[in-house]
Amino acid sequence: RQTGTVETDAEKHDVEYLTPISIGTPPQNLIVDFDTGSSDLWVFSTEMAAKDIKGQAVYDPNNSSTSEKLQGSTWQITYGDGSSSSGDVYLDTVTIGNLTVPNQAVEAATKVSDEFTDDANNDGLLGLGFSSINTVQPTPQNTFFDNIKNNLDAPLFTADLKHGAPGSYNFGYIDPAAYVGNISWTPVDSSQGFWSFTSPGYAVGTEAMRNHSISGIADTGTTLLLLPKSVVKAYYEEIQGAQYDSNQGGYVFPCSPTPPDFVFGVSDGIVTVPGDMVSYAPVDSANQDCFGGIQSDTGIGFSIFGDVALKTSFVVFDAGGLQLGWGAKN
Ligand SMILES: CN(C)c1ccc(C(=O)NN)cc1
């Protein structure tokens, strides 16, 4: 049985967290976005048109003695923000930290949308959602985690994302030095392929908790905290000068003073998103107005507890117990 750990670095404004992996023999090193909200491991590749590659590292299956084409298999994925990619599939050795899966499905991109082309530091995505939503056809493939979880000391991984600092993903163990107090556990409904849970309520600032259940997914691949319109409205009503700015496509408010905290329940515990993490990023060079890290989930069908929520905590994705654990960071 094994365990592993790998460091993940926050991009500017914590827009995404990028983590090194290696693929093939000899190892080809790429840096990818670990994404608990999807279940495809896809990478920029030598099969793409040069115009779609702007600085990314690419996987070259022809340069790997262990690559094996999965004949007839293809994939195509579209994400919540409308970005997309597609391509074909190889089996090859994938290593994360000290953990190796010998026959991992590596989805080589032939096409990617502009959002990926323009994301120069990101060489692909490594899905950590449930394999039931893997997009490979005709036969869906397993995620890296699904392939290795039975070799781990425990079938779980943890995400310790930080605000503007390197964090880490651990596999197979819960690091007791990473959190303080008790972890709050809540059951996961994996029927839609996501790490989905229901928060029993929320509070704005120091107000009392409101009994308003919020169902959503823990998604390391989404930057913001996307909540029901009514919750978002109640939050921004507490901020002088906050308003929905259609140009920016979301709520904007004066960067100072610091806005109120946002608190949401997790089973018998609570998670606090500090106000200074809610002012996500300045919208203007004068740094007067800030774009909110809390925005509406309208049109998605569920809420998304993205990086703005996850980076407040030490989060355990427990596939064995089918539960999420939220702990206070050490
Ligand atoms: C364009 N990029 C880098 C994306 C990365 C991740 C996602 C996503 O929805 N993950 N759950 C969307 C887009």
C-alpha cells in the first residue's frame, strides 16, 4: 500500500492551481490543473495545430516507448464556462509525486478552445471526479485516482489549496499536521459523477446562521464560489456600493473596506470564507472596485464550491466512505 504527495502552485489571483505530472518513457513533464469537477485526464499534444499552442508543454506519444494508442477511442469535453477540448486516447505511464499508474488513459488533445490556448501555463486537466462522467467513447476510462486508489493506504485524497501560496494534494492519507480541531464530515452523492454535498445553511458576517440548504459540488477546477441567486443577493446587500455589473458579468464592490465573511455549514461544523478572500480581484487598474469571489450559480443547476471556498480549508475527498471532510487549516 502506498501514499503520495505533490505540491500545487496558485496562479495569479488563485485563478487555478497547477500541479506537475509526468507521462511516458522517458518521462515527459507537464503541469496540469487537478480538477475534482471533471473526470478526464487530457493534455496538450503534438497532435494539435501549432496555432492552438501558445507556450504550453505538449505530450508526444511517439516519443514514449510505453505509449499505446487506444484504437478507435475519442473524447470531447465542454466545461461549465463554455471552454472545450477534444482528441484521441493513449495508454501510458503517468506519475504524480511518487505514485505511478502504468496504463493510465491519457487523452491527447487534437483541438482546444481559446480559453485553453490563452492559458499559457496550463498543459491540461487531470480529472479527480468520478469515472462515470469520463467522456472517452466508445469505452469510458478510469481517472488516475480510480486506477490507484486500491493501492493506497486509504481510498482518499486531500486538497490543501492556499491563498497565493503553494498548496498540496495528498493521496492515500490524511496528514494530521495539515489541520487543527475536528474534520467535519458530510455525505457525498456521486450519482452525477461529482463530489456533491448539501450544506445546511449559511451566514453573512457575524449574523445568525440561516437555515437554507445549498446543494453543490466541491470543484477544485472552478475558481469562484457560485451560490444560489438569493444567497448571493443577501450577501451583497450587506456591502455598501455592491452591485451587479453586466459588463464584468457579476457583482462588483468597492475593494475597501473589507467585505463581511461568508460562512456556510458543513454537517455539524462551519466553514468561513474570510471577507478578504471574497474580494476576488480588482476590476480596474486604480484598484477601486473588486470583482466578487461569490457569484450566482444561475443556469448551472447546482452550486459550485470552487477554489474561493476550498482554499479556506483542508479538504478530504474520501471515496471509501463517499464523504467530504472539511478541516480548519493548521
Ligand atoms: C479554461 N480552463 C483552464 C478551465 C479549467 C477548468 C474548468 C472547470 O470547469 N473545471 N471544473 C473550466 C475551464
